[in-house]
Amino acid sequence: MRDVRMRGFAERADVEEVSDFLAGTVSELPSEPVGVAVCAGRVLARDVASEVDVPSFRRSAMDGYAVRGEDTFGAAPNDPLALALLGESMPGRPFEGRVTPGSAVRIMTGAPVPDGADAVVMAEVCEEGDASVAVRDAVAPHKNVGAPGEDIRNGDVVLRAGRRLRPQDAGLLASIGVADVPCVGRPRVRIIVTGDELLPPGSRPSGAHIVDSNSLVLEALARRDGAAEVLTERLPDREDAIRAALRDAPAEVVLVSGGSSVGREDHAPRLVSELGRLDFHGVAMRPSSPAGVGRLPALTEGGPERFAFLLPGNPVSCLCAYEFFAGPSVRALGGRSREWPHRRATLPLARKISSAIGRVDYVRVAIESGRVVPIATAGASILSSTVRAAGAVIVPRGREGMPEGETVEVLLYDEAPA
């Protein structure tokens, strides 16, 4: 590749071009079995069909007495019919005998309806004696009895491939006897943070040193997007150390924070190119124009290529590049939608947003009195601006800004109102 260090970019790719490349290149990981108790939140790898009826037996829909419906015909509040009480049927403890003409069995909701019975009369219209029960209202055959397969029939497809499983889905799978659920694998993410000036999180900034904040943001974003494992490695601006980390990273996604631009110590683009392939370096967007995308060789023969994302060291640029390129790829590898996972709000602009045709702008905004207010800073290193912001507005490359009063879509940072 052309060495752009201390020279600058000859050209920058369009955001859409990079996104389309990733959409066509990144595919979901192979499936893996996941225990039904922990499958919620995972993506189903293939259709699941039931191999049983649910329920598998006739069961009572209420507390009462299992009877032959015809035996109750003629019963009235002032003229009850007496039926011999044979015993009881409880959930998990069915009545083993048979309901014969003129008899009944006490039964609880969910319990098996005994042989011979075809209806359940409500407890509220019955009065139990020592060895009999008085029925004061008639019940039709099949009334208050759930049939086998009433909920799910043997052979029914209960869940389709690609579904992100909800808690109730896990319950349904358990109800049909599934122990291991076929789910799309989840990607491992390795974060490589470079910079001689960086201190680990928890340190106090001192002198010419600053605290690494990007790794914490990236770790949380990767977990949000379904990563199975997220590990961070902090390295000095040493070419040999960065090369080894890229070469040996045991992950499907490698995020390099810092060292991605055109400075003398920006080694990552050239190293990705040497070790594998640098597909893009330099994107027509603000911030994050030094972002890059590449691929690294598989660690095992026949294994998948690893995707490398070059994220600028400036915190806002790092966040922006992740959201546009790395985040959709992490989600796609795990079978999730590439779409940004943010809630959306559509509101008018309180004042204009300035931009330039030919680039995409990621604009941090606040929401005040139901209007969208651009935060007055363009600095890609101002992390506090993302904390003050309610979200971001994306200005497409074909727009020369957005005027005051225009209705815009805000990508909200918060998942739900606090």
C-alpha cells in the first residue's frame, strides 16, 4: 500500500461504499448449541419445530369436578343433581380410575381429565358432601377441557431462524422439551489501544499523559452488540508490538483504537495491509475521516478471516467510526440486524446544522423543549460532548447542512427514559 504517514490521504471513500462492502462481506458465524436456560437474547440459527403436543393430555381449564356432561343435564340452583365422588385429580397426580355414569372426580386447574369424563363443572356451582357432590348448573360436553395440542401441535414450527429470542421464547422452547437451542455464534472482540501517552482506566491524568477512555466505551458497545468475549490490550506506539497483537489476536473482530491516521507513529494501517488486506483507509465523514477497514488472515486453516477496524484515537471519532462500521459488523456476525440499535425521535431543529456536500456528518445534539439543538463543538477529542448530548443526527453526504426548523431524526443514546 501507499504509505500515507506524514503525507495525507490521496482520496477518501464514501461512507456508503464502506458500509455496502461490509454488508456484502460480513456473514453470520456458524451455529452452536445454547442451553435453553440461557438462550434469551441469542439469535436462532434455524427453525425449531415441536416434536410433541402441548398439552400432551386433556387438562382441566379450572378448579371443579370432572364429569360426564350429560349427567349434569337438568341440574338447577333449586334442584341440584347428586353425583358420587370417586376421588381427585391434581396436577402431576392424575386420578387413575374412570368416571362412570353418575359419578365425578374433584379436579384442579391443569390436572389431567380422567377417562370417562368429558367436561369440568366449576367449583362455584357445586357443593361437596362426604361422598358426593351436588351440581347446581349443567355443563356441556367438552366444556372447560383443554384438548391435547391446544397450544402447540406436534410438527408445528414454533420459532423461525433469525429471531432474537425473548424470555417468553425460552419458556416456549422449554415447554416442548428443547434442552439445547441452535443459536448463531457470537463474535469475540479484541480491542488494541495504542499510544505512548495513555494510562489505564482508573489512573489520574498527569503531565503529558492521558487516561485511556476509548477501551471502556468500545467494550460496552461491543457487549451491547452481542459480543461473546471482549478483551483489551494496551500497547505503546511500537511497530513490533502492534504487529504481533494484530497477527495473533484470537478474535473475529479486532478494533484498533489510535494510530490509524497519517502521523509518523500511525503504524496500524500499514501493518494490517502487510499482514492481510487493507480494504479502506480514509472515509469522507466528520469526525472519523482517518477510519479504516481491513481483513486479517484466519488463525487456523480453513477458519474465517478476521475483520480489523481502524478507529481514530480521538474519543468522538472512535465512537463514530465504531457505530458506522464496527458495530453493524459485530451484530451481523452474531445474526443480529446491521441497523443501528438506537431508539429514534423525530423533532424540529432549533438552529441550523452546517455541513459540506460530499461527506457524512455525525452531529451531537441535545433536546431542549422538544427541539433539537446542535452542540456547539466540532472537536473530535471532546468526549464530554457525547455525555451532554441526547443523541446524534446524521447529515447525508448529499446535503449542505440542515436549516433551522427542519424535522430531523435523532439517534438517541439512552435505551429508555431514566
